Amino acid sequence: MAGSTPPVGVLALQGDFREHLAVLRGLGAEAVPVRRPEEVELVSGLVIPGGESSVMDKLSRAFGVAETLKRRIGEGLPVYGTCAGLIMLADRVLDGIRGQQSLGGLDVAVRRNAFGSQTDSFEAELDVPVLGEPPMHAVFIRAPVVDSLGPGARALATLADGTVVAVEQGSLLGTSFHPEMTADYRFHQYFLDKVAARSSRS
């Protein structure tokens, strides 16, 4: 991908953006940190990492990147949000703190910290049909869940009780868990394939 399309960005305002940069580069992508509006304009796709969604929201507005991100999402920019990044992409945050905003784009409602505090973190094996076999080992840390899906969004993975933890809508992708914390990077590759497909059409 390097040299053939604009780089893929990772929103680097807060959270574990360094890990995502390392994964994307390991998969052969040209990956760059994104902190300013002009940097948002220069990428062919964007990963929004895990972290604290309310802090990420405040920083994205303080740094002036939120409006540019909303516009580019509306234009079809491929974006992958993990954990807090999923919250940032959701159209509706059911239990956000006072004044919390999201970028939107995913026709879903999410709940923050749905499984409890950091001490309630857990791991699970997930069947993800779009990724094939084997099941994905997923790490959940203060994870959100998708409470409901609108008609535009589809679930990609659920827990055994039916809780939706991965979702897709057009160029947008979101997971409640942290694939960058395991050695299974199929979701990152799935995202890069979206970036490549859109770049080939433009």
C-alpha cells in the first residue's frame, strides 16, 4: 500500500494509538499519527483507538479535528474505531457524560463501560464470519457494547449471549475489543482492504 495511496492515519490525541500504528505498519501500510485538521485531509483511512471517549471527544474539538472528521466520514472515508473509537463513531451514546458528543456515522446506539470497570476486563473467543476461521481471541477492557443497530448497520460478531461487539456500515467498522493487543490482526487487514477498495474506485 505504501506509495500507491495516501497514508492511513491513526487519531493520536489520546489512547493507545502507538499500538495501532505499529500493527498497521507491520501489515505493510504507510501509517501516520493524526492530530490536526490538515492531517485528517491527507489520509486515505483512519483508525480511532481505544482510550477514554469523553476525553477524546473534548480533545478532538479543542484541536479542531472533529468537524473535519465528521465531514470526511460523511464523504465515505474508511474509519475503524476500537473500544472508545467505536463510541466516537456511534450516532447515539446512551450513557455519555454531560455534554459528550460523538463523530457519528455508525447507525448504532452504544453504552460506555458496559461491562464495568477496568477490573472487570475479560477475554473471549469470537466467531467472526467475515474473517473466516479460526475464531478471534478478543480482549475487552472497560468495553462498550452496541445496544441497538439501525437498518444501515450490521453485526459482525456477538458474545455468546447475543451482545453485539463488532459492527460494520459501509466504510465504517467498529469493535468493542482491542485487536491491537493480540497477535491476530485480521480486523486491521479487513480495514486496510476497505481502504484499498475505496482508493481503487477514486
